[in-house]
Amino acid sequence: MTEYDFRCPSHIRSLFKTLRDQQLSGEFTDVVLRVEHCTFPCHRAVLAASSPYFSTMFSGSLRESRQKEVRIHELEPRTMALLLDYIYTSEAKITIDNCQGLLSAAELFQFLDLKHACAAFLQRHLDMSNSLGIQHFALAHQCLALKEEAQKYTLDHFPDVAKSDEFLDISLDVLRQYICNPATNVKGKEQILEAVMRWVQWDDDNRKRHLPDLLKVTQLNKIAPDYLDRLSDDYYLIRESKECLKVITRSTDVMVIVGGLWGKHEQETRGVFMYETATDYWRQCSQLPKYDMKYYAVAAAGHRVFVTGGYDSYRKRPLSLVQVYDLMDDTWIEAPELNRARYRHCSVSLGDYVYVLGGCDGHIKTASVERLSVSRFTDWERFDSMLQEVEMASATAYGERIYVFGGATAGEHSSTAKVQCYSLARRDWEYVSPLPTSTWAVCSAAARGLIAVLGVTFTSTRLMQLYDPDADQWINVPPLPYDRMYCSMAALDGKIYVTGGEDTNNQDTLSTMHVYDPSNNTWAEMHLPTAVNSHGSATVQKVNVQWLIHRPRS
């Protein structure tokens, strides 16, 4: 053997120990780092070899390359001492008190391993008192994994985090990010509301102007009415602001019936009535603005009712008119007209849109579909046509799907049992399990995960069926107590309301409604404020502003 490669593992440790001892004693050092009032003798070569930051400083034409003393402005003396521990020993004692300062210094001087170690330490010590601050800190220092973990912790423990001191200092934008995030883990929207109020009250002079907008995004319709009742009593910021009071007013679902016909001569009626189950009370609303119209479709979106199309009885022609009733202020407005005039069509709301489907344009039946954005309120847009032309069908939305049940196909008394289903996810139509028998003059409504369907068949005008959209199956239920046709249907508080119609035995217009309760599979009879058939009905969100603003104080 002529060669021997000798390696002494302890030599490098001994070398750096000696360098560390020299650095601490100031022996053989050639530069001094000054941090505030403290000085740290160091070896240029060691600093330059350890950090690209120092290498650039000492090897180039920078002024610091020639100075015996270099000032460091970006950190505290204790952090500089910890950093030099790491440079000379490859060790650093990380604590909850020094971690953020050490991470900032490691980023500045480009010690990536130390930066990652500090980030991992912070991640292990996330809690309700620091998760918001750590998220902000991590974002500022490009520690994306730490930022994601801190955000996740805040989302998972939001009610506790909202009680922390850090929460009071977050920005408006950060607050909105959490209260609008569906992943925010709360037992109820009441906890979101409590967090909002705590944040606003901490600096009410500067933050109270944001309160109305913050209340609007807290989904108050999911908050118990009695809680909203107490809210204006407990918080003076709400009690003294009419804008806030308007936002927090109690929201309930009500049924609205619109127009229709009455009597054997089919006299048009413009009456509009609202029914609320909590009070068992009917209230007359503003009438339909237009006279001499029938066979329109009715659908609700939020607190608005959309009356689309119809047939002009005086001029004998189909209509493209769209009239919108706003339950908030009991007024009617005109919306953009349909692209295609039609009557005996059906309509339904889903998401941000009201859809109009099928019907007759005065000459032929149509499979065309168009929709209107209820938020933008611009022109109607053409949509994917149905598979089959139908009139006097009924449409109901369930999940992300629209179902069109039955309808007349040739003449008024020629009908189909087909059920057409449109999937917004797939953006196409398909046929699903058909009705048990061909049906026209159909009405339908969804409640408790099922869709009730009623119409005229060749054998009965009393037979209602329940469709299970998840199982694609039909369920038999007890028939209506007596025959009726040209009625309407809405779902309210988990029950099915079948309103008005025409008695098929004597052609009398009915002033009754029958209520089906799926929980006990029974029917109950109630009275309408007027006799009506061929009308529309819909479930509408009622927001009674005056009820809260003018209610008596306890």
C-alpha cells in the first residue's frame, strides 16, 4: 500500500470549537458586527463561508468589505448572538420567545435550514392565542406551509381564536376571509356573529361603519330568530343603526300565491296573497300590474317572485313580459323580457338564476330554455333545450339538478309520463324514472329530500306521487281528499301545500288548500282567502324590516 487516505472526524469539530472560542474572546478576529449597543468580534472568512449575504458583503466592492466594524440594523442583539451560535456550532436553541426573530434573521442571511427549523417549531406550537399572528408572520416571510397550517388551525378552532387578543387586531379583510369561509368550524352562525361584534366593539369609532356589510355576509337566515331578537337589545351599535336593524331582521319562508282564474268563465284575477305558517295568517299584497293575462309561470328567488310570460286574453297572443314582485317593500317592477314569448310553460330558480322552460309560443310547443341572473338582472340568456317539447309541465330544483315532470305533448289532453332532468354539473339533459302514469297540468314542489308531483291523469285528478331524486324511485302516498285540477303547489316548513284548483266534477273554482305532512303521511284541509285556479305559488323568503325596527322594547 503506497497511499493511505486518513480522515479524522473530530478534527472539524475541534477546528470550529477553536474558532468559536476565538470569536468569543476576540482572538484573531478581523471584523466586528455592531447590533445596537452590542459588538460581536467575528472572522470574515467564517461569516462569508456560512452565508451568501456575508459573502457578498465582504468579497465585493461594498463599503463593508473594507470596514473593521459593520453595523447590522435588521435585528436585535440577542438574535445576532443566537445566529452566531448557529454559524460557529451548527446549533441553535429555539424557543417560543426567540423563534420569530431567529426565523427573520435566518431569512435575511439566507440560512434556509435554520429558517425551516424555526418554521417547524412554530407549527408545533400553534394555539388559539397565536395562530392569527403566526399566519400573518408566515405570509410575510414566504413560509407557505406554515401559513397554511396556521390558517387551518384558525379555521378549525375559530370560536376559541376569536376570543384571543390577536383577533382584535386583525384587518377587515382577514376577518371577512374567515367569516365568509365555509370551512370555518362553528356550531352555528351565532358564533360568527359574536366574533364580528367583538371585533367591531374593540375599536367601534373606526369599525362601526363596517358593521352593516359584515352582518350581510354572516348568513343571518341560519341564525335562530330569538337570537336575532336579543341582538339589538344586547348591542347598542346595532340598536342605534337603522342600516344594521334592516340587515338583522328576522327571515322566514312564506308562501305566495299569484293571480290565476276564477269562475266557470275563467275570469282573470290579479290578486296576490302571502301565507305565513307561524301566524296562520293570509295577507293581501300588491296586485299584479297587468290586466287580462293568464297561463304565466311563477318562481321565487330569495325575497322576489318572478312572473314570466303568459297569454294576453285581450290581444290573443303570448307574452314575453317578466314582472317581479319584491316582498321586502311590496312592490312590482318589470324585468328584461324573455327572448321568446310563451305561455303554459314552467319556471324554477336554482342558484343565481331563474329558468323558464318549454311552453307554447302561440303556434307550436317548444323545448327551449332560457335563464336570467337574479343578481345581474341583465338580459335573458338562451340555455340548453330540453329533450322533448312540453307545455303544462312542472319544474322543480333539487341539489344541482332541474326536474321537469310530465306535461302535454300534442293537445291539451295528450300527455307524457317522461321526467326530464338537467344536471348543472354535467351540463346535459337526460330522462330519469318516469311518472307512474302520463300526467299534464302538473304542479310540483320539493320537501324533506323528496319531490311531490300532482297533475291530471287519464284516471284521476287526486293522485299525488313522491319522487326520491337520490334513489330515482317513486313512492305512493294517500290521494287528495277530493278531485281537483289546475291547482298549484308549494313547500313550506317541510310540508306540501296544494292550493286552489278546479273541482273536476262541477267545474267550481276551489277556495281550499290541502296540506300533506310527510312525517305522518296525512292530509289536512285549510282555507284560502279567495277561490282561484290556474294560478302560481312559490315559497319566498320574507324579511320584515318594520317588525324589528318598530317592535316594542322589553
